[in-house]
Amino acid sequence: MEGGEQVTEKNLEIEKKPVNMNNNEAEQEILSPWKMFVRKFKKNKVSIVGLIILIIMILSALLAPILTPYDPYEMDYSKINEPPSKEHWLGTDEVGRDYLTRILYGGRVSMKVGLFAVIIEIIIGALIGGLAGYYGGWVDNILMRFSEIVMSFPFLPLAITISAVIGTKVEPQRRMYIVMMIIGFLSWPGLARMVRGQILSLREQEFVQAARALGIRDSKIILRHLIPNTVGYIIVSATLGMAGAIMSESGLSFLGLGVTPPTPTWGNLIQNAREVYILRNRMWLWLPPGVCIFLAVMSINLLGDGLRDAIDPKSK
Amino acid sequence: MSEAILEVKNLKKHFPIYKGAFRRKVGDVKAVDGISFKLKAGETLGLVGESGCGKSTTGRTILKLLDPTEGSVKYKDKDVLNAPKDEMLKLRREMQIVFQDPYSSLNPRMTVSQIVGEALIEHKLYKKGKELDEYITEVITRCGLAKYHMNRYPHEFSGGQRQRIGIARALALNPSFIVADEPVSALDVSIQSQVINLLTDLQKERGISYLFISHDLGVVKYISHRIGVMYLGNLVELSEKNALFDNPKHPYTQALLSAIPIPDPTKKINRILLKGDIPSPANPPSGCKFHTRCRYAKDICKEQVPEFRDLGGEHFVACHFAK
């Protein structure tokens, strides 16, 4: 569009249109898988909403110290069990801690547990799935039977048992790491199976044969050639897995077997609802953390669905 | 031409067939069933045959990408199939492969310079850095790509360009033997000639030997010095290319050559039509495997396996009646 300044605005617009279209076409021809993915994802309005909600929740958890003037552990016995007010938007709890502050900090813990549980899940799942898929034969048999064994443990009873056995020996502040590990170590088999399936089909592709002909080590073939090609699927299952992990953490903490007070999490904040009096008369104590769990899990699920659709090359 | 650098003896590759809940072995697909040939330095041996006759399996078994069932492969007097790991790694530098499908043969998540340079780093020939980049640039420009292509991903290239990347990848290790597994059959005719010329130029420059696998007889005739014809896992005829084209001895070769279309409508050709289909390699016919479709078949063909014999002048044929 050189010399565009001399042309009137109207002419400029008419001229611009075809030029833009050409640009689009040129872009489409050399669209990288990543660009295609972003474009498809943007079309999915529902998952954009999920993404926005999730970003807001993450930001509010990260910026908690700026957003609230209170400390989540600071007790104030002069203000016990107050209803919502100007100073305390969601009131205070039985030892006078600001409840909104506790929810914001609780979000930090809940999402951190979800994130790290999923990271553990991905590392174990991708590695075991990768090994089983690449080597096949008896390696595959052993690893897959092992993952089936892990998969067939009923999650809740086992998690409760582990948490009850190990949890008592650990100080409350460290308990969240135990919870991360319990969830992470019990949830990898699904991912391992999916990665294995992907790698079984990738293994037969000629670029893997070429890598073998070049004398590339097996470990590098798995880590550089095979796993990167399953990354899309891993991301999708990680987002969905994170929603599950947050739910599991909440469930365990609600039962008093996950993260325990004074460390706040959404799960153990709902514990208040176990008292009938609070359940009936002080809704602000259990409704907000419940809504937080709901919003977080829903937005992550929406995001995960959108990612899955965008990553599937057959969908439009 | 000088001495044989590659010697294949009685190479066999059988794929087991399993059936039932207990995965009982019920038979073998005899994809390659006893192949022997020699390849000299700087020579191209063309391997032709129908789909499913075991051409590609032969190429891959020689490079030990598939484990052979039987037989031996010697490269410069070194046993390839039983080589220990570190020895094999050295052999990998000398023996390379170019694949048929330019789409699935390049990792979509690696850039050109990563694809070409990966093996160089793995074999500790170069370290990441300027020298490696310079060498990669040299290799890819030799293969008809430009320096600015280095950081692009495979999907940004056309089929012909991708095949050049595949060739550059094989070439980077400076091999002296390349298995070209139908390297041009996925390309347009105009691009085919470019890629074939690249291969022949590289042969002249570096003295590379090719095992050129193809089902396109025209291409094979152009590029090869000698040609082997395969049928159902066996070589039926192996000879210098002109001898094979002018004077085919094996009835299968005769039928195959008569099927080449001639771009002249006035010329009448006697096409030899083969009866029936190619038999299953899981259950090949007895005796000469070709007897079920051969015009000249006699009783002896059903009973005795013909010897792969030299009719003189290194023209090998596996037929009882060839003279």
C-alpha cells in the first residue's frame, strides 16, 4: 500500500480489502500446527469464557496479598463469627479471621495442589506410556498390567488410608505436599494408556525409522521424537486432570484428610457446612468456597474441552 | 568398478502370524525369502517388483531396522546383522536410508536444522554452534535448499523440498551407501527428475552406492547400473541394466517389461498378460514360486526350486529353462 496517503480514504478501503484477503490466504497455506490450533481455539466461545474465568481466579489467588489488607492466619478475638460487613465482606470465622482473605489464600493452595498433582501425573504417565509404547512386547505388558493395578485401586479409600497413615506424622503446613503426591501417584494410569496408544501409532511412522537408521539413542527417540508429538493430547488431559485433582483435594480436605487447618483450602473451608447451624444460618461461610470450586473446575473443564477440539485435526 | 562394499547372502525376513486367544503362531509371511546380491562402490542397484514383493523389507532388513530371520549382510567385510551396539553405531554413519513418503518421514515438530543436525550431534561429530550451522548450511544448499530454510518446520515445504530434506538428513553423516526406498514415487514427474538428478550428482561427487527400490521401471532404468527383479520375496533375475532390458531371461521379467507403456500409438506391442493374482507370501507356491502364473510352466517347476544361476556375464536368473 505505498502511496496510500495520496488516495482518498474511501479508495483506500476498497483497495485494502482484496489485499487483506490475499494475506489471509497466504497465511493459511503455511499455517503451522500451532497457529491452526490457536485459530480453532479462538472460535470456541465457551472455552474462551472458561479461560477468562480461570485467569481471573488465578490472578486473584496470586494477587491475594494486594487485594486484601488482612492476613489469613491473623486471629482477632474481638471479631468472632461476624456476618458480612464493610470491613469483612464475607464476615469472619470462629477465631476472627477475615473469611474472604482465607478464600483467596485457599484458592492458592487448592490450585497449587491441582497443578503439582497434574505435573506428577504427566511425568509418570508420559514416561511409562512412552516406554510401553516404544518397546512393546514384555515391557509393554509389565508396565500396562502395573498401571491397570494402580487404576483398579478405589481412589478414595486408598487416598484416605495413605493420608491417615502418613499424614499424622507430618506437620500441617507440609500436608499439602502429601496430598499432591497421593493424587499424582494415583491418577497417572489413564494418561499412560493414552500416551502409549499415541506412541504405538507414531512408532511406525517413517521419521522414527529414520531416527533409528541415523543411530539416535532410544531415550532420545522417545523424548525428542515421540513425546513432543503427543504433547497436544497431554496438555488436554492435563487440564482435565487438574480439574479432577482440585476436586479430589477438596473432597479429601472436606473429610479432614487432605490439607488441614490452619492452612486454608477451598475444601476445608466448606467443612464449616458440617454444622447444621452454620449450614442454615451462615451461608456466607460455605457457599463462596463451594462456588469457587465449582467455577474453577467448570472453567478448567470448558478450557480442556476447547483445547481438545482445537487439537483434533479432524474437527473444524 | 571396484570391489563389493555390500554383500547380502540368503537374507530372509519372515513375519509371524498369530491367531486366537493364546496368540498361537500359525504361520509366517515370507516377505523376504532368501535374497543374495553384491553391491559395488559407486554403483546403483535397482530393485523392482510388484507391491508387496518384499522390496522395502529387503532394504530395511539390510539396515537392521527390522530383525532378519536368517542370512547375513556384510558391509565392507563387517557383519551388520550381528554387530555389537558400538560397532553398529559406527555402521549407521556409513549406511543411510531415504524414505518414500516425504510427509511421514520428517518429524513435524523439528526444524530443518534440527532434523539434519541431530545425528551429527548424536555421533559427536559436531557440537552445537557455529560450525554445525555452517556444515548444515553446506549440506542443505547442496541438496537444493537455501540457508533461510534452516529454521523452518517441515509443513512449510512442498513434497519435493521435503524429500530434499530427507536426502540432506541422510547425507549429513557422509554415508557411502544409501538405501533409497522409493524416494520419488510420491512426487510429481517434474520433481522426480530433479530429485533423481540430485541423487546421481551426489553419486558422482562422493562415490555413494545406492540400493534404489522402485516400481517405476523407467526411473530404475535411468538411475541404475544393475537391476534386480523381485517376485514374492525372491530375486528372479539380476543383471546389468541393458542386458536386462534388451534380453530379459525370466518369464516374469519379460511380462514386467512388456507392461511398460510406450508413448507411440502407432507402435503395436505384444503385451504379456499374467494370469491370476500374486499368491500370498504366507503360503507361497511350491517349487518355482512363479509357476502358477508362468506361460512356460512344466511339471518340474512345481517340484523343484530353480537355482539362481549365472548365465554368463553376471546375468543371474532363477528359472529352469532360461538359457
